[in-house]
Amino acid sequence: MHTSDPSAEGSPPAAGAESAGPATPPVEAPVAPPLEETDAARAAAAAAEDADPTTNGPAIELALETVELTDAEAAAAAGGPAPEPGAVAPPPVVPLPADAALPSATPSELTPPVAVPPEAPYTPSSWFLGITAFIVAAADIGTKEWAKWALAGPDLKRSGKHIEAIPGHLDFIFAQNPGGAWSFLRSVPDGIRRPFFLFVSAAAIVFIVTVYGRLERRQWAMRWGLPLALGGAIGNLTDRMRYGWVVDFIDAYYKGGANEVHWPTFNIADVAIVFGVGLMALDLLSLRHAHPPAPAPSAARSVV
């Protein structure tokens, strides 16, 4: 019985031996191609890194510490205080070249603005009011005393004496005036006339003082007119309180041929009052021209 050697089956032919057929090339084992990184793979890897705090946390903290240390070192090198942690560093200062032209500033830009204080409210001088009124009243009372001494009789009645100051136009005589201006209310009984004029004179004094305290700076005419009127009122009030009548001694008249036209006798107080009232009227007229009243609105016209 013939047995075959199993080790000989399938073994390659020996060198130099002739093969019975053509030789078959060896088959190589397939190699897996390298994996290519795709967009989806990159996105998945980034998501995994974001989800894992241990991946990026230390790197971020290291970067922040590096920035803070760098800012602190830069501040220490510049000689300034170290910035606080997390503070934003100021932008760097860029030096200008030596030949750079600087913008010129005008004198108004170099000079700081000066604050103009508001104008203080005007308060008329009470000294001016008092001194002017005192001078007028003193002149009135003094001239009346002279008229009583030089022109009146012993009983303060008209004695017929007179002094011709301007021939044909002005004389000095002594006269009693129980009434007001131009002998107003002369025929009224003394029990009514005297209290009435005392009240009117006192009310005029109070009114003048009140109006004077409210004057404005531009009212120069009223500033003179009120003290003149006040002095005249005080002079005539003094006579009414002493005698019940007013001393008049100035007689102005016009003489033409055989006819003479006399103005009612008056005194220095009356002159001051007339000039004062005239200045008040001038002041009122000037204020009216300075601030004319606004025109009345015209009636609306209907357009058909």
C-alpha cells in the first residue's frame, strides 16, 4: 500500500525544477486607506472639546493670567500704578513728529470766559429824598418867617406893605390863604376845611415816599420831582398845623396901562410842588413813548 507524504502536498517546487504550468503571481493583502478628516469630523471634535471643561479651561485661564501679568509689567515699567485685574488697557500714545504743525488757538480760546454778575436791583437813595425835601421845606419856612417879619402887621394881618421885586411884574406882600391852591375851598367852614387839608397833606406825603421807593434807574425826572413835591407838602403842612392857614407872599402880575392881571399869591412850597408835578408828568410821558401800547388785534376777515 502506497502512502503519500502530506508535507509534500502543496509545497513549492524545488529550485531548478521545471513547473508543469505558468507561475501565478503572489496576492498581496489589501491595506486600508487612511481616514481623511472631513468637515463633519472637525465639527464633532470641536463640540467634544467645548463640552469637556478640562480641555479649554486651563488654556483660557493661562491666557488671561498672561494678559494681566503683561499689563502689570507694562504699567510698572512706565512708572504708573498697576491696572486692576480685568481692566482695559488705554490706547498707546503715538508721539508726533518734531516738524508737525500744531493748530493755532485764537485769543478767545486761550482766555477763559468771565462770568458777568447779574445787575443788582436799583434802590433809590433815601438820603437824596430826605435831603432834597429838607432843603425845600427849610427854604419855604424860612422865607415865610421873613415875610411875616417884613410885610405883616403885629396881628399877622395884611398891613399893606409890599416890596417891588420886578417893577410891573413881581411884588412881595403878606397874605393868608386858608384854602388850597388858587384859594380852593376858601369859603368852607374852618371845622371842615382844616381837617380836610391836614388829611390830604399827610396822605400826599405817604404816597410820595411809597412811590419813590419803587422807582427804576431810568426814572431820573421822577427821582427829582418826588423830593420837590415832598418838601413843598411838608412846608404847607407845617403852616396848617401852626396857624390853620398858609402864608403866601409872592404876587406875580401883569400890568398893561391902567389894567393889572394878578396871579393868585403863592410861596416857595407852591413853586416846588408845581415843578415836582411837572417832572412827574414828564417821566410818565417818557415812559409811555418808550413802551407804546400794543395795537389792538384787528377783526378777522372772512374770505369767501
